[in-house]
Amino acid sequence: MASAAAPAFHQSSLDSSSGGGAALNAPKPVSVKELLDSSTDSSTAIPTNYNTSSFLNEPAVSEPDDQESIPVIDFGLLTSPDPNQRSQAVQDLTKACEEWGFFLLVNHGVPESLMKETVEACDRFLNQTMEEKLKFAGRDVWEPIRFGTSIDIKVAANCFLWRDFLKLFVHPHFNAPTKPEGLSEVVQEYSKRTRQVVQELLRGISEGLGMERGFIEKAMNFESGFQLFAANLYPPCPQPELAMGIPAHADHGLLTILIQNGVDGLQIQHKGKWFSAKPIPNSLVVNTADQLDIFTNGKYKSIMHRAVVNSKSARMSIAVAHGPSLDTEVSPSPELMEKEGRPAVFKPMKYKEYMELQQTKPTPGVPCSELIRIRTP
Ligand code: OGA
Ligand code: NI
């Protein structure tokens, strides 16, 4: 999940004239969709406050080496009754977490139709009238249903991102808007399925660490774990090279699961370089996040990633963050530290406080876990 409170919406900003000039006029944060809808000239330049290129300083994307490709994990093997198959899958998963922190999950059992319906239902929500969406335009990050735009990045005042979002707390308590019809049901079912997938992945990861299957689940109180569902809409951008969907960040939970509407835009950092992540159709994109990094004492690093925009098609992604329960104090696992003979590199912090820290002090490009680091590995 990208962090931070959304800037407040100002209904008046929707009234601002588009000026008929070179740039779309957005003096205050406004949903990107409404910004575009209010413009009469589709080939126009983006407003200067959406131009993040000069200070975000995001490094260019590299071509992957021939030798290297994003790992693909077969969930079917991970849940296989055949111990040899399962053990191979655990090894593959362990390698993917150690070397990439990112993988594509195939044979995951989440129905293709459910994935499609989830994307479509969120698309319908984000394409409703502004009036309908503004009912959920809270600033507080603890609002269980929140529509917003951008994130409150602190790199510069009045700087916005090319992204609208809907964020829902879906576990341990489920929240969703009642409109549009069908959204709530489909989000609930999809979130339930991704939780089950994550639970199984955490079991495999625990085994790969040489622990018993329920090791991470138990320590993180996953049964009452916090699950945050986020739908991101990145409308086509007239000057994609100047704008950013979400700048470089790490997610706050244990594992994030992402799907998209067939339009690429996710980029990941691997060995200091940036790569475009092109998911296999119907795969789930999985990345390791901060709480797993902290719990494994830096063994499984939280992966840095970002979302870029394009001029041709609207992109929609659904990112579901799966974390410990909010009251769990997460620290490097004493059992793992003993096993590996390494002292703690992070200080303990309650997950809820960590999330607040991440929301209030986002520095693009720097993972929030750096704020609680006590030594380099
Ligand atoms: C996020 C995120 C990436 C994307 O929501 O945290 O990283 O491709 N999204 O939308
Ligand atoms: Ni993210």
C-alpha cells in the first residue's frame, strides 16, 4: 500500500476554469479523473503541481538481464499432498523471498472471474459522480472506507500524484460502500481468497526459515490480522514522463497481493536497478513488505516498488496488504536471531504505530523501516 493521508478534497477546486491554455488547471488537489473530465483539450499539458519529475528524482527503468527473470511460484505445488513437490515449492518460495522479494503466483485457485469482477466493481466505484465519492473523502488514515487522490508526499508542498484510490479495511472487520451494487460482495469474496493464499504462503515461508508451519501466523496474530484493500486508478496522463502514479515505496504489511486490469505500470527494484514488472495474465503479483522484513531481522527485505503512468490507457490495480493484527508488537524474531546468530537490526514497534509512522513521515525512496533501524545487517 502506498502510505499517507490524502490531501483534503476541495469541492471548489472542481470549479476552477480549465483556462483554455496550455495546462490543465488544478490549483488544489482534485481527483485525477475529475481533473481530466473537466478539461476540454485532451492533448494538453499536466498542471505544474502534478509534475514531480524535478524533485522526486526517480531513477530510470533498466532492461532485465537475460539471466534474470522474475520468479514464478506454483501455488498448486505449495499445497500439493506430495511431500517432494511441496518441498521443491518451499525452496522456490524461499529463494524468491531472499533474492527478489517479489514473485508471480500461478495456480493460486482464485477464480479468474472473481479477479475480473473485483477490478470492474472498483472501476465502477471510481467512475461514479464526485458527489457519491466525496461521501468517503476522509483525511484520517483510520477511516475504514476512504476515497482519495495522490498521497500526502512531503517532498514538496502542493505536489500531487496521478492516482485516485479507494481504500477499505476488510479484516478483521469488513467495510465497503453499499454503492455501486455488487461491490461489497465481490470485494469481500476476493479479500477472503487472498487472505487464504497469504496464509498458505506464510506457512511455506515459515518452513523455508526452518520453523514450523504456523510460526509466522502465530507470532503475527494473523487470525485477527489487519487487511487493507486498495483500488488504484491511474487515468491516462498527457505527459506520463513528468508525472508519477506512486513514487518508490515499500509496503507496510507482511505480504501484498496485486492484480491489474491488463495495463502495466508496476516497477520493482532489484539489485539496485528498476525493472518493469509484467505480470503473467491471471497471476497474482506478490511482494514482501516491511513487517516480514522486521520479523525476519532483515533476511527477507521489503521490496521497493512504484507505479508509473502512461498516455494511452487507464490503469487500475488492486493491492491488498496483509499484516499482523494492529496491536501486535513486531520485532525481529528471537528464534530466528538465535538460529542465525545475528543481533536485532530493527527495534520493536506495534504494527498500528508503524502504520501511523509510515503515513505521517513518508519520504519517497526511503523505506519507513529505516526509521526503526538500529544497525545495518
Ligand atoms: C500500492 C502499490 C502499485 C501499482 O498500492 O501500494 O504499490 O502498480 N501499487 O498500482
Ligand atoms: Ni505498494
